[in-house]
Amino acid sequence: MKYYISTLICMFCILVKSQTVLGNFSLPPDKYSIEMFDKSIQNVYYQLNYVSNPKSVNKKEVICVLELGKNFSKFFELNTIKYDSLAEKFSHQNNVSAKEMNQILPVYPKWKPVVLRDLNKNSITIQDKARDNYQYTEEQPAIIWKLGNDTKSILGYTCYKATAEFRGRKYTAWYSKDIPINNGPYLFNGLPGLIMEIEDRKNHYHFTAIAMDKKPMNIYLRNEDQIFKITRKKFREIQKTYHDNPAFFHGSSYDAEGNVIRETVKAKPYNPIELD
């Protein structure tokens, strides 16, 4: 089997009910490598509630963190830190087994995007996942905000209302002028203060600041060879194809005479935060 993590994810899908991997087996670990960019001087933690299946009312809930450094910021699901720590540890072993899988499965990130923002060049690098891991870089997209006068309190800060349309969704955001940081969760920025809360009109994606601290944290990206560097346009094509036709990514099966067996695989639920 080529990749430990890919195999782990497949087994996780099969064993999702028990959440436990059993058996006597051995797999080679994935490689682990990172590139350091900065160290955070401020961290903002957000609760993210989101709908991954547009045909379902069920929501997933994760905790994300915005690491703010002098030259870079990074936004991602907090479990990624624990996951990467274990991946680094296991990468030095000759093999991994059920024991290691049962350590890593509980911290496997549900929210896949990792957003690194270069604060000096106004560019962003995003790592995301279809079946494989991908990375692309683009200029920070401009968001045209309409500022309002309504206010609310979040974490003791007075926050002001702003609205905008961005990549297919209509958003309401709340930002604090008392925290003069032009940043926020995911790709959201461009307001005269830190974005403390933002929600789309359909209530499919809702980020709310729940805590802050000044604990120094490494701002890095993983950079193994298995992370494919492409364009945003190409990634969105791959992402859509993967969810519409998962069987395409798992290769073909053949009968005894060598004929291709056409497998019927249901489309995977698909509700990306970016619709355009």
C-alpha cells in the first residue's frame, strides 16, 4: 500500500461506527516534512459549525485557530496540530499498526483547508484535500464589504456589522475596531478590525471567536512530495470530479477476461465553502 495516511482514511470510513481499528497488520508510515514561515504572537480560536451535506440539516462542529505572526498568518482546524505531531512521530518508525491508527484517528481533521497568508505580499497559499492533498497560491481575493451600524458583544469586545458576497455566498460579519487587525477566519479580511464572527445567509458556515491567547505557535506548512501543487481552478475541477464520481479516483476493476468492470459508486456529499 502506497501511503499510510490514505489507507488510514479508507479504514476510518469503513470503521466509522466503532471508531476502533483492530487486526494484526503493518504499514509503512508516510513521510513528514514542513516549511517554517513564522511564529505566532497572537492566536484567535473560532468555533466552526458547518454543513458538509447540503441535503442534510446535520452540522459538524470543529475548533479552528487563526495564528497571527509578524509576517504570516495561518488558519486551520486545531486538531491539525495534534495530527501533524503524531504523523511526525510515526514517520521515524519502520512501520505503523492498529495501535498507531487508534491514536491518530481521533484527531484526524474534519475541516481540511489550511490557509497561509503572506501579510507583506498580500498572497495566500491554501492546502486542501480531495482524495489526495493539493496546494495552490493566489492573490488575496478582494471582498467588497458594506459596513453597518448594528453592534453586538463578542468576548467582551464591541463588534460592528458588515455584509458582503464572496464566491457564491452572502455573508454577515461582525468585526471589532478595538482589535485593529485586518484578518479573520478562512480567507475573510478587509475590515477595519479583526473579524470575530461571520456566517453565510444559508447558515451553512458559521465561524465564531471563542478564545484568544498569546502562546507562541509555529506557523508552518507541510511540504511532502505527495502534496500536489496546482492552480485554484484545477483544484476545484478535481474536487468536484472527486465528489461527483469517487470511483474515478480509485482506478478500474477487471473481470477474468480483462474487461473493465464499471463500478457504481454514489456521489459524495459536497458543499464547499466556495461555490464560485
